[in-house]
Amino acid sequence: MSTGLPSASTALFTDRYELTMLSASLGDGTAARDCVFEVFARNLPLGRRYGVVAGLGRLVEALRDFRFGERELAWLSDGGVVDEATLSWLADYRFSGEIDAYPEGELYFPGSPIMTVRAPFGEGVLLETLVLSVLNHDSAVASAAARMVSAANGRRLIEMGSRRTHEESALAASRAAYLAGFHSTSNLECGRRYGIPTTGTSAHAFTLLHDDEATAFRSQLAVLGTGTTLLVDTYDIARGIETAVAVAGPELGAIRIDSGDVGVLARQARDQLDRLGATGTKIVVSGDLDEYSIAALRAEPVDAYGVGTSVVTGSGAPAAGMVYKLVEVEGRPVEKRSAHKTSRGGGKAALRRHRPTGTATEEVVFPTAGPVPELGPHDRLLQRPVWRDGGPVADAPTLEDGRERLRRALVSVPWEGLTLSRGEPAIPTVFA
């Protein structure tokens, strides 16, 4: 009987057809053909001007564990998924190919060769589902979060969406949001696993637990000190603010408003706090915020935003739409020509051109079989080695590196590419 506990292996985070393709290619001798696979997005989600690459760090860790152990092989055998020859091949599976990719925090556009996998067909085809699961999810979240960071215009952002998604997805989403520029997360496991700052104080339940608001506030202050954030909208906001300052004093760190017309309420709260002498007390707002509502609050006296649902779910983070396609077989370009699902044959790399001012002007995608286009003094190549000689490359960029890379990349985007309105990609993709 199964314990229901997951294996440490990531090898079965895989669609069945990848194993049946492997089995057939082993049978006809094509599994050993040298191939190039490419990850790219044909288009950006509607209304988006750029995408943000995220998840590469998580993917590398998952690839370390992409092994078919006894439990995985036994399950495949019992289910008749593949034949004995394929099971024997899988028992020795180790990805020996090479991977190049855009680093985390890099922007991507339609047609960008986000990742290139060079390997024998049998080795490379098995990675499709895992690669796309990680990159599509994390890049969707990071792309949404980056828009929120731009809309916040320097104000602090707290990711608090764990209760709106799967428990493991919550960790990936927190990580991607932090990469995009969020300042902290409410999720403790994400803090432990990735070193992201965590934050949190109390919910309405804590206030309701006590006989009155003042008692609840005193209890929180006794544990967390006057620098804490008090939730003031359980009953009446104006009375809650008055009670908060009366209990904590004018040195109260912050108040949080979680409901109502937060723009109007923040303005009223700021006036009231100032009248009470709490001029340094910050105002945090939360409650179904997204990039549009954050942008609408830009003129209001809001110091920080708590964002949940819109950054971790498809409503705010539409699918990145990345695909994993075979583009080269033994040096021969191959391409899919189906209507609306075309691919460009041959292995490719890319560079981004910039004006002397640092503004990006275009992304140039070129075949790796030919010469690298001439690089101007402000241009840069985008792909970097990720996997060599059976493992990840040394000195891989950190999560903090990705945050800084994205910050610089967004500064390079033409101003119209940062708007929240619909339009063309921020810069065009040119195929050399």
C-alpha cells in the first residue's frame, strides 16, 4: 500500500507521452540522435509588454533530483507504462547534455530563446514537462509581480497569497514575487527555504478573540512592541485608529486597512494619525489588490501594500505560454508548421541592443550555427551556461542577483513599455 508520501525524485513530474516517445525512439534507434530543444513563448499574455524569466534556480535543483529510483521504476513497471528495455535505460538515466538559458530576472519577449537544451533525444525529451511546469509558473508570477512593483513606485510590497494556492505553489510564488522586487513574504517556509524576509502580525480573528479592541492591541504590543502593525478595521476604522494610538502611543509603527475603499480610507487615516501626533505611523493596505488598484493608489498616503490572490493565481498572473520544442536534429534544423503553432528551426541565441543612454531598442535572435552579430558597446548577449558535465555550472547567479538584474532590465525598458495599458511588446524581436 502506498504511504501517500512523495518521493525525493522529480522524474515522474513528467507527462506519460514523454516516456512513450522515449520507448519508441529506443526501439527504432533514434533516441541517441543529437538534438536541440528550445523554450520560447510565441506571444506575451494579452496586455503585457514584457515577460520576466523566473524559476531557473528551482529548476536546477529539480534537475539534480531527476533520477529514476527503485520506487519510480517499480511504479512504471506495475502500470505497464514502458517496456523492460526502457526501464533498464531509465535506471541509468543521468542528464549529460548542456543547457543555456536567460538568467533569472532577465526580460523576455515573443520568440526569445529563453532556454536551449542540447542532448540526445532520449535525454532531452524527458525534461519537457518539468522545465515548462517550473518556468511557466514562476515566470507568470514574476511578470505579474514586476508590474505591481512598477506601479508601487518604490513603496513596499508584501506577498501574502499562500492561502490562495497550493502549499508548494505558494513557496514558488513567494520566491518569484521576491525576485520581481517584493520586499517580504508572509510564508515562513519560503523564508526558511529561500532566505526571504518574512512579516506578519495578526488577523481579524485575534481582535475578535478579545473582549474589546484595546485589549487585543495591548496583547499584540506586549509581544511585538510599538513598532508592530495594528489591524484597525475589524469594527470602525476611525475608532480603531484612535484606540491604536491611545494604547501604543504616537510611536506606533503602522496600521493596516484590509477592506473598503482603501484610497479614501488611507487619506482619512493619515489625517487622523497626524492629528493624534502619530506622524511617523505608516499605513499598510491590503485586500484584493492588483497592479491597477496599486497604480490608482499612487497619489494616496499609502506606505506599503499587501498582495495575495492577484500575484499567485491565474487571475493576476496569466500563463506565460512557454513551449519546449525540438528545433534541430544532428545539425539539421527542424520546425513545426502547424497553423498558429509554428516554430523556427535551428539552435538560436540572442542579444539585446541598447542606446548609449541604456534604453533597450530590440532583441536580436540569431542562429548559433553562424557568427555572432556584431556587438555594440552597450549591447549584451542574453543566454548563459546553466548545465555542463552532468551538473549545474559553478558560481550560478543567486536570487539576489536576479533581483538586481531585473531592476536594471526594467530601467532599460522604454517608458511606454512600462505602462499597464495594452500595446505592442516593449521592444521588438528581430530574427537575424
